[in-house]
Amino acid sequence: MMRLQLSKLLAAALFAAVAVTPVSAHRGHDAMSVVTLGADGALTVSHRFEAHDLEPALASIAPDAQASLDDPEAIAALKAYLQRHFAVGAAGKPVPLMFSAIEIGVRQVRVDYAGRVKGKPKALDVQSSILRDVYPGQVNQVIVRAGKIVRTLRFAGSEAHQVPVR
């Protein structure tokens, strides 16, 4: 009888310990970018990251700055990094993207760029290698919107995709 009670008590203690242990699994590194082409040629690009992925990556992106999302030098390096590792083209020419906004939250970071596409291209060329140099398993998802057309792309390397927009 005493042995049964002791084993129940040990089982309950083990269950309680497991129940309060935080989960340490990480689902992997990923980022999402949304490219929107307006009827007037206005192009917006919005990059979204998990803060817990992006902040440690700043050590590689901005080695001379603090690896912190509240360090202006790290943010400046991040903005330049994103322009080097994400590109949109139309009619065989790159679309220049200019930084427009950043929103840093507790869980997510959003960095926005804007550009203008000349003419009415039939397709956009999209290339994304964001954080692939920091996290080899990085997966980048890019959603392209143009009018009623919506396409989702997946980048697991430095490949480029052409997306019909008409």
C-alpha cells in the first residue's frame, strides 16, 4: 500500500515537472514578404520577421553594432542588408526600392520599402536570399499581389522566380 502511494506521488511530481517545463522546440527560421503592385505602377514590399529570429541575426548583419533591435546602427545595417538580399524586377530591369517604414514589436518586425514600376509589365521577377547567409535552413515566403492576381512563392536558396501579374 505504501509503495503504491509512493509511486503515485512520484508520478504526480514527474507530471507536474513536465507540465511546467517550457517547450524549447523552435519551428525553424522563416520570413514573409508581401509584394503589392498597384494599377498605377506603385510597388510596395513589406518584410515580416519573428523578432526572436531577427535580433540574433543582427550580430552577422551588423557586426560593428549591438545585436539589438533598438540600436540605430543595427537597424541601418538591416535596411541596407534587406536591399541587397531582396530584389524585384520588371521588363528585365531592377525596380529601385526605397525604405519607407519600420515597425518593431515585441514578437514581430516589419520593414517596408516602396518603388515604382514603369509601364504595365506582364511579370515581376522576384529574388530573395534574406537571412540565408545567417541561417542555412531559412525559408522565405513571398506573396505577390497585382490586382486580382495573388501568387505565393517559396525561396529556400538564392533562386529567382518570375510571377505573371497580368
